[in-house]
Amino acid sequence: MKEASRGSLSKSREKLVAAAEGAVKTSYSPYSHFAVGAALLTVAGRIVTGSNVENAAYGSTICAETSALVRANAMGCRLIRALAVFAVPKKGRRPAASRFTSPCGACRQVLFEAAQNSGFDLEIILLSADRKTVLITSISELLPLGFRASALRGRAGRGENV
């Protein structure tokens, strides 16, 4: 993981971060009051955004990262190069204890498989709550032992899942 100033990002990465920042505005988060926006960069250079959508039945909530990935998939974009995430509490709520909000465990697994399908590690850029710094990491760093599809083909016992 590498922390850097937002100003040090390349133009394409800044555009991706700005898209995640903008996606926060479409968050539907009436229960947690914690808005999250995500933006994916496809191999073809397309940016696809998503935001969290909460539900009174909490298990039905959709995270911003998965929202963006599902939207990209529906658009026929399956080769993903990078993801940016930005989260902010809505007005009247205290900021999170951490400066950066990273994908939850379920999203990490979904992103891990997207990276497997894309054929390379997925870069992940987390924008700080104050919007001044970023944390640059990868899906393999966030989920070093992700579950692989090969485990479903009966080879998990021979170590292919690690």
C-alpha cells in the first residue's frame, strides 16, 4: 500500500477518483447515512460508476463497488483495470475513524474474481475523507488468499486455491 497526495495522480487516475467522488451523490443510504461511491476503469478506458443502495432488510443492501461492477457487466465491460472508492458520512454524522474506506469482505471477493477474469491484479485507489490523499493498493493485497473458481472444479485439495 502506498499513500500519496491526490495531486500526484495521473490524469486518468484523477478522473477515476473524481468519478467515484461524484457517484457518492447517488447513494441511497437512509439507514447508515454513510454514502459510498465507486468508479471502475475498464481495460478499454471506460469509467463506470456505482453507489451503495441500502435496504431496510440489511442483507439486501448493495455496496458501491459491487454496484459499479454489476453495472459494468450489464454494459458488456468485463475487463477491469482499476477501481476508486470514496465514502463520506452524510450531514450531521461523525466522520469514520479511518481516513480511508476500503471494500468490505464480500466486495473484495467479487473484485478478486473480476481481477481473475481480467487476467491481472486490480489496482484500488481509496480517496481519504478529506479528499486530499489517496491510498493505492491492489485486490491481491487486500485479499491475499481469495477464493478461486478452480476450487469448484475439485482441485482445492492440491493447493490451487492459494
